[in-house]
Amino acid sequence: MKHSFSGASIGSSIQSTLLASTLLTIGSLVTVLGTIAPAQAKPVTDIPTPTERMAQEDAKFWVPVARLSTEKPQRITVINKTGVLLEYLITTHTDFRVLEPGKSATLSNIETPLFLNINPQESNYSVKYTVAVDKKTNTLNVTVSLTNGEENRTLNVNETGAVYLY
């Protein structure tokens, strides 16, 4: 005996079954994602952009290392702990001056903003600056020593008394 089936009724039956199965699967997936996924997902905002990464890396250069009071006269004392001759100048006010090893020099009546360059006379040396503020005298003490690591070439005191090293 031959059976004949109507294409429309088979298609409709299959479509209904597939639709019901798909809806059940989607409903289950939505339930699972709604309850599990948010607890495991990491926000995309945790990943810094290239610009944010550069800003984070550069930020260490823009943090003041010390601060002088703007309410009192400001002074800077340069202390040479290098063992070599140093030359220094305030870029807008003085010519190069020489500072012998083991000696110090005090710059008084300074006006901010200023840039103070302190470098060895011989270019084959690198130096770093260590700074400390004597609050009683409002003096920035800059100790200069030799280094094999990151070096300094310029000290900046801005109009607010913030001190930056470059």
C-alpha cells in the first residue's frame, strides 16, 4: 500500500517542530546568558587605549618631586657629589658657572618659572638629581651624583613652586 503525504502538511509540521525547538533553545540560552555571563564578563573599559597607555607612561614625568613655598623668597642650593666638574645655569638669567666636586652653590632671589640646567663639563658622564626642600629656609637642595641609569639634565620650578626633573 502506498502512502501519500501532502507536502504542505509535512512542511508545516516540520516548521512547527523547528520553531518550537529553536524557541526553546533561544529561551534556554537567554536564561543561561542572563544569569552566568555577566558574572564572568570583563568590561571592555578595563583595557586602556593607546592614548591612555601613553598618558600613564608619561604621567611619571609630570608629577612634582618637590614644592617650594611661593609665600617666601625661594633659593636653590646645588651640591656636587659627582667627583667631576659641573656646569650649571638658569637658562633665562645666567651664563654657565662651574661647580667643583664636593662643593655647593646657592642661587638666591630666584624668579619663577625657571629652568636650571646642571651637567658635567665632560660629556662622557651622566648625572641624576636628588632634591629635598628645607621648609624653614624655603631652599631646594639639589644633590647631583653620577649614574649609569636614567639621567637628569634640567630642573624646572614653575610659578606655583612645583619642582619637576627632566
